[in-house]
Amino acid sequence: MPALLVALCLLSQAASAQNSRNRPPRLSEERFKSGVLTLRAFAPVAEAARESIVKLERDGEVAALGAIIDANGLVITKASEIKEGKLTCGLANGREVAAERVGVDDDNDVALVKVGATGLKSVEWASVDPVVGQWAVTPGIEPTPEAVGVISARPRKIHPPRALIGVQLDFNTSAARIGQVMADLGAARTGLKPGDVILAINDALVKSGEELVDSLRNFREGQKVKLRVQREEEEFEASVQMMAPKPEPTSRGFNREASMNRLGGEVSRRAAGFELALQHDTVLEPWQCGGPLVNLEGKAIGLNIARAGRVASYALPAALVKQIIEELKNRAQSTAKQEGL
């Protein structure tokens, strides 16, 4: 018996050694896409852009990156990450200055911030649109980038998460007639009833139940829609808040889709509902959004706007961001003039 045990041990060790020899070599974590050596390889790209980037803190905790758009201290960033609290701003030269939010574009989740510094370097925008497969670098205020990835999809509309007015339609008719009102959602709170027919959303006519469903997909949780409603012979308007249904748990008690999206890290507070966004596979933390996404020349091809899933982050395309900047600047100037009267 002892001899048999020794023989079995020797055979086991031999098999283990054989498996080790046959096993393909494993890439060192330093060489992963987010590894130290990989990030160092892209250091020249980060160096070309980092003086045009800030790191914003809310109540002493890092909240988001930002892109400098004016030498006198104007910055754009991700609005939903800096809603509450005292803002401060870290610059690439190590200085920390005060910051104040002075404008917001809710549709695109972009905020205009004024920081207490001048003589800053504005971000350079790329003149050529990105293509699928090209490198995309997320620089910060440090010499090496925060993360790198690859453009994985052309700009497209990113629909918001499912939100409802809280009705089930009567599918026995093509009209947008309410068959049932769901408890505790916006329609019930507004007083809509079965049999009511929805004629328009925000003054846009609705010709069918299918058209109603398609139209409502464009609205986010928390937004209000103005409905034109017919009840028997009467027409009236109702303002209904869009509300998200509670996620359905699995047999193990958690929402599988949400759990899958969070593999590798948390997603952004607002991770969808963008009119136009390009997708890249960079694994970002929520606070690493708000700053520019740059090409290998260090020029911005977009503004990182959300970590959306395990292998999906979104950036607003440069052309759209430049439009947003002009609109936010004009609003801020108009507000300043009104306050000065």
C-alpha cells in the first residue's frame, strides 16, 4: 500500500508538470489593456492632452474629469456627477482651485463649470471623425492616461432605460386607448382612466398605440410629458411623470442585467438616454467620465459621458460637443446679463 501511494503521488506530479508545460503562457497583468506597461506606452498621448483636463471633486471626493474649453476657466464635464455639494478643481500643475457650475444641458448630461484659474490651455478637437477599430485614450491630469480602449461602434442614439407613464393599452383598437392604469405610476397619480384616448404627446399628434409606445421610448425617468387626452366627449391636458418600473429579480433575488453590466466596476449614475454617442470598449470608473476621449495625436474625438456596461463606455462626438459648448456659453452670457440688470 505505501508503495502504491508513492507511485500515485509520482504520477500526479508528472501529470501536473506535463499540464504546466502544455498550458499556453498567460499574459502578464502589467500588459493588460489597463495594465501599467500598456498605460505607460500611451504616456505621450496623455502628455499632449493633460494640461487641458481638470479633475473635479465634490465635497472632497473625486467626482469627474473635465475638459477645459476656455483659457479663462470654463470647463465642461458630466452634469449628473456634480449635482450637489461643494466643487473644487484639480489642475495638471498640481494646483487646486474653486469651481462653480454655471450651466447645464440636461438632454446631453453636460455641465458648464467656471473654475478659479486663468491662462489655461483649451482642449484641441480633432477635425477627422473617429473610425471603428482605432485607439481611444482617456487622459487625466497625470503623466499616464487613466485608461485606453478601442472605438467599437459608430455614433448612434442611445435610448434611455425603460420608463413608463403607467398604462396598458387596449389592443382591440388601433387608437392609443388606455385599457388599464397601473398602480403607483404617473398615469394613476395624474388621474387617467381606462377608456381614455391619448391624442398627442408634447403637442405631437399620436395616431396609434404603436406610435405612442415608440414616442415614449425617447423620454427618461423623471421627465414629464404633456398628454392631450380624450375622455368621452371631453378633451383635456395632463402632465405625466415618466417612471421606471421596478427591475424584476431572478430566482436568486437580484437583477441579472444590472449585475452583468456592473462586472468590472460600477456604471455611471446616468448611463443612457443620449441623442448621439459613439461607443468604445474602455473600462472606465464613473469619475473618469466628463473629460475628453482623444486619438493618438492627443486631440479630442469626443467627451466621455458614461460607463454603461462591462465592455461599453459612451462618448459624445466632438461635433456635437462643440454645439453644446456654444449653447451653454450663450445661455451663461444671457443669464449674466439678466442678473446684471
